Amino acid sequence: MEAADLSRRLTDFSHVASEVLRDVPEVTEQQIRHWIVNPFLVSLGWELDDKKQVYLDFPVRPGDGHADYALFNADAHPRLFLDVRERTANVTEIGDTASMAKQAKVPLVLLTNGKEFSLWYVAGDEPPAPLFLLALSELADNSESLLGLTAEFRLSDTGIEQLRRSAIRLAVLQMLEENSEKTFDALVAWVRSQVAPGALDGTTEQAIRDATMLWLTEEHLTLPGFAPSDGKRPSELRPTTPRDWEAFPRGPPGTFQYKYDSAKILDLRQGPKEVREQLRNQGLRAPTATSFGGFYHALRARAGLGSPN
């Protein structure tokens, strides 16, 4: 599954799920399972009727509780526990699910209350590490970061490393963009705060290297030999998401108008390079250097446009 395809799937899913939460304000945990979690897993390619892929109410050990969902790899080993919590519950604290995952040697835990999703990496004796916290409406914009969760990878070591690398890369990109004047010190401080001593493994190092190169690729545009005509640094452009855009009332299908400034128009009938330039010329950008693909395909899907040739 490509990131563009996953973005379209997640766009459709989040639209329907948002309507559910709007229409059923007192949604129960069981309803969250049926109306949000199940469709979310289907959008990732998992087959809910196949117990070799998805096991509901998975018993860890007699007397040690159960996981609401367990996702299995191709060797029929559980690799992710999914914990469904009530709508008002906090998903920024992993709680007892971490101990259950460690006991079962399950490296990933996904928490959701229907509105937010948090993914955690649980390994060895290290404290659980949060990989991402995304609102329901942000899933489609971060499809590239979620590819490792798709059934295509079956939570293999490759898929899990991709999830970790994507999460660290996005976190470092955000840190770099917010601390462009003190990059080196900010990077060192971030690593110290997020990575346990001695745990700077190959995946973490590669993710930091990838993020730094992506950021530098964007930043090089501000050098005299590469500077765009407006001379703006990426950090000076305002982040925007698909939610900020609505169909342009007087334009052909595929054209959008910025909700907060009707003078800003995007023509999604053009290719990604041209649309990115349209954003830049209007002082806007996707939230991070890696999220433009999700932004582009989410708006094209909303307009009923297929993949560009």
C-alpha cells in the first residue's frame, strides 16, 4: 500500500468516524470498537474475521487480563496490543497496558478513545516510548508515518522499525522547525529527553539523520544561490492542513479556497510540485516537510480527483 492510497483510505474513515462522534455524544467503549476502531483497522488493510491477523479480547495469560485487540505478524505472534478507552479517557499515559505488553513480549501498544490515537514502543527494560499522538482528523495527513501499521507489513521487524523511524523523524523535524536559531543545542536536548542513556540505536540515529537532511533540504532554499523570489524561510510560512480549505464556490471542481482568507486559492488539478509552489507563494506550507503528500492527496480525494498522471 502506498502512502497516497492510505491517505485516501484514512480520509474516508476519519470523515465517517467524525460524523459518528458528532451524532452520538455519549458514545460507549463498545460503540468506539464497532464504529471507529474496526473501520480504522480495515482502512489499514487488516481482516477482522481472520484470527491469524486480528484477535479480539486476547488473553495474555490466565489471571493477567486481556488486550481488547491483538494484531499478529505472519508467524502468528502478537505484535501489537490495542487498548480501547472511554471517550473522555487520557491516551497520553500507557498505564498497565505496558506491563501486559512486556509480559507478552509485544513491542507496540496503540491506545485510542475514538478521538485520539497514541502509539507506544515497548521494548526490554526501557521505559515505554511514545511514537506519536494523533487526533482522528490528523491521521490522513500523516499517512506516511502510519505505513508500518498496515497489514501489508504484518508488524514485521521492518514495519516496526519504519514506524519508529517515521515517528522520530517527524518529532525531530518539528523540533528543528521550532528551534531553527539554536538547532544543535535543541537537537542534543531533544535526544537526551527522549532517548534513554545508551539507547541511541541505529534506528534512532538514522531517523535523526533523515530528518536533519529533510530540514536542510528545505532550509537550503534560503541560501543566496537557491533562495525563492519571496525569500521566505520554511519556518516563516504558516502551516496548513486540509481542514483549512473548502471547495471554491466559483471555480471548477478541484479548486479550493482558504477558510481564513478568501483571496488564497489552490488548484489541485495541478501536480504536487505546482501545488506546493502555490502554497509557498501564499505564505503557507504543509505542517512538516514529510506531510505534503498526505495534504495533496487528501484534497484531491475530497474533490473526486484520481491520482495524478
